[in-house]
Amino acid sequence: MNRDSFIKFLLMLFLVLTVTQVSYLYIGTQHIEYKILTAGNAVYNAEVSIGICVDKVPTIINTTCPTNISGGQNITCNFTANIDWNVTFFNSDTGVPFHMINDSTGEFRITTFEGEADNHCHLLGNYEFFLWADTDNTCGEDVNFYIYPLEIYEENDAPIFNKTIPSMTISAGTDVGLFDLNNYFYERDCGQELTYSASAGSQIFIVIVGTGTFLAHSDVCGISEQFTFTAIDPYNLTTTSNIVTIDTTCEDGPEAAAADSGGSGGSGAGSFLPTILCTSLWECTDWNECSKKGVQIKNCYDAGGCSDKIYTYYQNCTYHDPNDCIEEWECTAWDECRYDNTQTRTCTELSACNTENNQPAIIQDCTYIPTCNDGIQNQGEIGIDCGGPCLPCDTIYSPTPIEKKIILSTAMLLAAFLILSLLLVYKYFHKSVNIFILRMILGFIEKKKKKILLTKDKAKKILDELTKIQRTIKNDNLKKKAAELGIVGRKFIVAITGMDLTFTKETLILKLEKKNKIKDVMSKVVLSLFYRFRFLETTKGKVFKSDLLITIEEIRELIRMVSNVEIINKGVEVKELAIKNKDSASVVIKKQIYNTYISMHFDKLEVSKLKYTELMKEYEDLEDREKDYFYDDLVRMFNEIKYLVSISK
């Protein structure tokens, strides 16, 4: 019923009530009493037409894809649905390690490395991929979603011996550092360090220092012994090197003469008696502080006293100026657990660094225990904090006054007259009235403390996904990008409510009713956004690029409202859209909505209010069909502006 028809209806109602009122007054003055007796049964026949849609919503029921796989693998697998006609599979665009090969057969590829098979350490961890199946034959818009979990783990392998260790000659009576074993063994498993051991010799002694450097020592010249070196990983898998021959030599002295004469045995002028060797015990100091040149030093020495030599080692480091500010945080005790199973605390940075790089967590999960004085109807209570396990509820009886017919008809007449007068005023002055009411509401909004519903990490992740979608929108992929944008919007709602990704309208409404931090205009915004995102996920109609860009900017602004993130358009050019004379009324409305969000990004509140009031003027001139198209978006924007004004400083 349009406005004119409604006013005509009220005019007729006003006339009927006037006649009724006059009749009651006349009857009352004549003291005439009428009794109307009614008997019998009333029978109403109606003819009902029922349309039945015989179809089945596709559901992903089976897969050959594994839920865990080791790094360095490349496999293909399939998902299948419960129906086999005209099904199309979709998934969130994640790149490595999950790729769609064929959207009609549900074939996917899992690649757990990038480039070479050994380049996989950064991919280890747990993933969740969002999939669904759709068919053009379904009657409604219901879609069954499927979350595919995938764990990429490291499969431990033995160390690799990748380079032959050469034989060598050392001088007797000296400690010789030969080489670093890390140059000959390789550990392909992520984050593992190797340790080393060497086979024992009879007169040549091997000592491994630090993480792989080995020293050789012998007091006897002219001998030759063979050794092998073994690399050991943290799980005791081992690999052994080639046989390495180590010879000793003497430059001068009786040992050299004995070696040169080739003599052997235990007597004679050229005989050689080796000195008794002690047992070396090599120890190293800690690395010293990093120097301004970016170098750290440590010294290694023989604590057993067998050698007086000191070996100095160097490594690169990052120098930190002692004048740099070091954050020091002090936190209060955790608050009591709230009914949404979270508790918070306040943390203060004592060093005045003005940074939050090492800020401790200020919110954590907990288990709420209901009580009989928490102001919430729970634990089987009949009312709030009464009934069930609590004390019985009080029963309050409220008497209802009985009005005389004459008073009732008068009240109805006055109400109809008042409503009719207001509607007539509104009919001819609705634009001015609407603008006045809008300015009054936006001018008298109670200030509130900003509620942080979204962590910086989650906010930045969602912003990155929005930027990726915005940069890849093309005229030939609008439906795909609409579905992706709907999923990102769903992730935003999940991030601020803590629900599962497959939530429904009913579970969202229950969550909003229980969550204290969203019990204001923001709850209306979130519920309206849900319908918007569901439309983007499931629409089969035409999708406009302008609608996607508006939704992207709206989500960015909402992220700014519920988090501490201020820069929401990083790497994206931000500018308002120019309105041209040739633009249709609908195009003008869309551009004004987009420009209003841009002004909100920069906290231009007065500009945002002005743009919204101008937007409403354009809206009033639209046809009813066009008004229906924009109504939900404009109501949601109004609530968003109200919320932004309430939390602005």
C-alpha cells in the first residue's frame, strides 16, 4: 500500500469513527439500550494453491584428499557431492598449498612446497579451507558449507652427507683446527641442528668443538690413522662420512729424525718414545655483546690443560643501541569470567615507549559459571535469577481497567485525527521533516567508549583479503568476486562474535543477544550485514562492480570502528567518485554511498552527516521499487554513522 492509499484509508477510518462517536453520544442521551443476540456457526471456504519445489541442495559428502601430509609433496585428490548433476565446486582463493583444478569435477591439487621440494618449512602448520557446492537446479538460496582441515607436517629424514671429506696432514705437538663438519653434512628437516661424533684413534686424538668444528692433535710424528665422522639429528638418525686419513709430520728434532730414518721399536739412538697424553676438555665462553660493527666473539680453550692455545670464533649479529626504548609491561589481575566465556585485564607500558610490539594478551578464554545473581536467565531458570536452581519467582498481578465504550471511541477518534494530521503534514513536507529528524538524531547522540572487538592481527588479515579482491575485480569475474567477498564478510562477523564459520541467521541472533559488547546499534549493523553477505555468497542474478566496491569500503570502515587499526586503505588509492550529469538516480545514490564511507574513513563526521542528509534527499525522489533496493543499505549506514559519532573523541 503506497502513501496516498494509506492516507485515503485513514480518512475513511476517521469518518467511520466520527459516525460511531456521534451514534454513541446519541444513544447515551436517549438512554436506549440495544442487545444484539447472535447465534449459529460461521463457515469460511478458501481455495489454497501450494507450489512444491522438488530438488536437493548439494552437500559435500566424500573426499580422497588427506587431512595430513608431509612437506615436499605434490598430489591430486577429489571432493564429491550427494548429487551428480550440474554441480559446481567453489573454494576460498588461498594459493599454496591448495589449488582447484576443475570446478565441475571437484578435483584439487595439494602442493606442500614452493619451487624445490626442500623449500617447505614456511608451509608447515594447520590450515582450514572453505568449500561449498552449488547447482542451478536448487529452488532456494541455501548452501551447505564444508570446512576441509589440512595439516602439513615434517617427516624426519636422516642427515645427508653431500661432500667428501679430504685426507690431511698435521704437525705433531700442535692442536690443529681442520674444518667445519657443517660444510660436509646437510640437514633437510626444518629447524633441526646436527651434532657430530668421530671414531677413536690410538695416537691421533679428535675433539669436536661447538656445533661442528673439529680439532686434531698428536704428539707423535710420522704416523697415519683413519677416521670416520658421524652426523646425528635430534631424533638419533645418523649418517657416516667417508674414511678420512690423517698423517702426522715433524719439521725438526729427534721425532723428525726417527720418522725420517723409518726406525721403529723401543731402543736405539733413533728410537722415539711418545709423551704421555692428557685428556683435553674444551670449553667455550658465552658470546659477548654485539658490537656496533655487528659482530660477536667467543673464545674456546682446553680446560684440561693439554693445550695452551685459545681459538677465537666470530658470528654476525644485530646491534641494538642501548638508548633504544625497551618495553616494560605491568598488567592487572584477570577480571572475573563473563557469560561470553572471556575475561580481560588492563596492561600498562611503564617505559613510555609508545609502542605495543611486546604487549601481553589482554583478553583470554575462560569457562563462565552461572549464578543466581548474574542478571541473566540461564541454568534452567524460569525468570531472571529465579526459578530452577534459584529461589522461586514472585507472581505479580496487574489489574486491567475496563474502559467505557464512549471513552474508547473518543480516544480512537482523537488518535485517528492526530495520525491523519501528521500524515498530511508529512505528505507535503516529508523531505524537510526527514532531514530535520536526521539532524536532530545525529546531533544528540550519547558518547560511548570504543569497544575493541577485533585484534590487530585479525583486522590486518581481513584488510589484506579485501585489498586482494579489490585489485582483482574484473567485469568477467564479478560473481566469483562477490562470493569471495561474501566469505570475507562472514569471516569478519566470525572474528567479532567468536562463532563458527558455518553459523546461521538463528545462531547469529542468539549470539548478538548474549554478547554484551555488541548490544547496541552495532548489533543491528551486524545482522543487516549477514543478509548482505549471504546475498553475495549465493546470488545468481546480475552483480554490479559498484556494489562490490561499496561493500569493501563498508567492511573497512567497520574494521576501523571495532579495532585499534587506523590505516585501512594501505596500498590502495582512496578518492571520491565524481557525480556526472548523465548519471541515473540509482548511480548517483551508489556514488554518494561510496563517498560517504570515504569521508567516514578520515573521521570527517560533519561531512559524513551532510553527505547522508543529501543522500536521503535523492532517496525520497526514487520510485518505490528503487527505494526497496536501497532501503536496508541506507538504514545500516545510518546506524554506522550513529555509532561512529558516539565513539568519536
